[in-house]
Amino acid sequence: MSSTGTPARSSWSGKWAFILAAAASAVGLGNMWRFPYLAAKYGGGTFLLTYLVLVFTFGVSLLLLETALGRTTGQSAIGAFKQFGKKYAFIGVLASAVPFIITPYYCIIGGWVTKYAAAYLINGPEALADGGDFFTGFITSNTESFLWMLLFMAIVFIVVSLGVKGGIEKANLIMMPTLIVMAIAIAVYTLTQPGAIDGALYYLVPDFSKFSPELVIGALGQMFYSLSLAMGIMITYGSYLDRKSSLTQSVTRIGCFDVGVSFLAGLMIVPAAFVAMGSGDAVAGAAGPSLMFITLPGVFAGMGDAAVVVGFVFFLLVLFAALTSAISLTETCVSIIQDGAGWSRKKALGTVIGVVVVAGIFVNLGYNGLSFIEPLGAGTTLLDFFDFFSNSVLMPIVALLTCVFIGWIVKPSLIVKEVKLSSSFKAEKVWTVMIKYIAPVLVVVILVAYVAAQFG
Ligand code: PFF
């Protein structure tokens, strides 16, 4: 993404720069932290299968739509929709609200990851493997969790203010493959633990009695979140892409890469949770945002002398994945304000920092001073609420509006033409049916079924 924010379109140095930047934005806490706990919570294999089907039908189609829309209009979200008439700008405005909701709480989790990387060196692996007391004590502490959140935010803001290009993109080239190798190694180790094979079966084999509207809406929200969809970012990324790069090939690669990392993270964490808790039902009952911070340290602690190194390197790599995504989220917020208000980059960044810090403090208070607010039922927090509201409510609505807009108002031929500028489009018919009919109906059915289940 352009870090200069000037109205002139800068462009990627090539197809791979685009794929890498999109993958760096996509692969983050959503893969390492969010996907495994959702898979654990929603019955393992059933969730995995639903997720895969959604990504390779709806997800990749929307990814193609967004990047092509960006490339053809040469604009970021609000401008892209506005180009077809002022009255459509609201879709871009709704999409733009998403990164503002996600960034503050993303930085809170980023702070947890930073703390854990440091804690392997300071407190040692045993201290972290105490069944959750360390984690609970930390996130409910009054000042400590704030400070780690602020530290994470400081790194993000410094990088964004310096410009993202060079360093981060190059570092990605090393960190992403290392993360994958580590994830494979840890998954293999986990699977050799007694009882882990049952956990792997729970994760891999669908049990259709576990199917529910909540599961599908959870998988759908996760798909948007993980692929960085329905929040305008891929429109912006597409607007920097030259007309030579094949869109179909790029989006397929991004989808495969993102799913691959999530799959591995699940294989690493879900069987480990199974070993710790003994049954699928126990895992489903206990799974939540804390899974990565409680279950994995338990696995690492069993690795003897290697535990410090493995724990530290693992959380360092997750930290890196989280940073690149948080940087891309913050960049998005900055460019929205710049484009929308016509402010300088400095003023826009200052405003984003102010908003994110204040909102972050507020959401973090949900674990201590404001823990009496349980927005989604007993035991839930403000963080759960913002996560749910952005991913499972706002993003499906934005995706629905985008599909209806392109499918019925602008007409899909605009996107088809753009795609064909750089490659053949064998799936043209399937894609068109997807955007015009299947995707909108699917989102409406899921949302209605979900609301009905809440009141039923
Ligand atoms: N896709 C990221 C993840 O899975 O962690 C989250 C994210 C990053 C969403 C950047 C949006 C974005 F612009």
C-alpha cells in the first residue's frame, strides 16, 4: 500500500509485491489466534469444512471483485463507490468504519503477544504454563496490559509514520516462511503427544450434528476478517496494481496462502487443547480468545530445555504477523481520513493515533474497570463485542451491499472486463452467478437465521 498517501497512484513493483503485501495484511492474528479458537469452539471439522467451502467460493470471488474494482477505478473504497454516483458512497463509508473498530482491539491482542514473547525470557516457560492464572492476571491487571498495548501501538505508529515500504516488505520474505516452518514443527510435536490424535480427528473430521447458524456466521465473519475483505482495503490495494498482473492468479494465491496458515495454526492448537481438556465438548466449552495464550504455553512447557527458545521465537513470529497486519489496518485508517477530509498525512495520522489509543484504553477496561459490561451474555467482554460486531455484523452487510451493487447496479461485466485485461477468466460464469445470486442470498439467509436463533 502506498505509504505516502498522495493522490497520485503509486504502484506495486510487480505482481509478487502485490501478492506479498496482500498476504502480509491477510496473515495475522486472524490466522494464529482467531481461527484456532473458533474451530475449537464450533466443533472442529465441521467449522473447518464450512470455512474452506466459504473461502474458495465466496471469499475468493469477493477478493477478485474488490481488487478489480480498485484497479478499474484507481480509487480507495469511498472514492471507488462514489465514482458511480454520490448516493453509493455510503457503502464505502460503511466499509471504512470497519478498520476503525478493529484496530484498537487488534492492538490489545498485539500487546498480549508482545508481553508473551518477552515473558518467555523474563518469567520462563513454566510461569506461563499454569493453566491460565498468568494470563488472566495479566489481562485483568490495571496498568500492565495497558502498557503492553501502548508498546505495540507505538511500534505500529512509528513504522506507519516512517513509511511501510522497504524494510517491512523485505522482512516479510523471511518471517512468513519461518512462521510456517515453525507452525509445522510445533504441529508435528503436538501430534506426538498422547491423546493428540483424537484431537486431530476432532479438528479434521466433520460431525454434522454440530452444524448451526452460529457456526456459519462465525466462519463467514472469520473469512472476511482473515482475507482482509469488506473493509475497503483490497479495493485500495487493487488500485495500486498495474494492468499486466493477473488478478485471478493473484487472488487464488492469496486465498491459498491465508487458508494454509490458518489450517496449520489450527492443527497446532486444537489437538493441544484436546489433550489438555480431554474431549471435544470440553474444548468447545472452554475455547475463546485465551486459547493461544493458555493452551500453547502448556505444550511448550513440555519441551524441556527447548521451551524458552520455542516459546520466544513462536510469539516473536506471531508478533511479526500481527504487526504487519496492524500496520496495514492503521495505514487504511490514515488513508481514509486523508482521502475523506483532505487532511495532510501528518494530521490524519495524529487523529488516528488519538482515536485508536482512546478506544484501545476503553476496550481494555472491559477486562477490569468495565468488566461488568457483558455485551454478548455472561462472561463476554467489550473486546468480544467489537470483534463480533465488526466481523459478523458489519462486514457481512458491507459484502452484501458490494455484491448487490456490482451484480445489479453497475453490472458484473465491468469487473469481468477488468479481469480479462490481464488474464483469461475461465470461471466467469460461476463468478457472475456467485456475485449476483449466491453470495447475496447466502448472507441474507445467514443473517436472518442468526437473528432468528437469537430470539428463538
Ligand atoms: N487479516 C488480518 C488478520 O487475519 O489478522 C486482519 C486485518 C489486517 C484485517 C489488515 C484488515 C486489514 F486491513
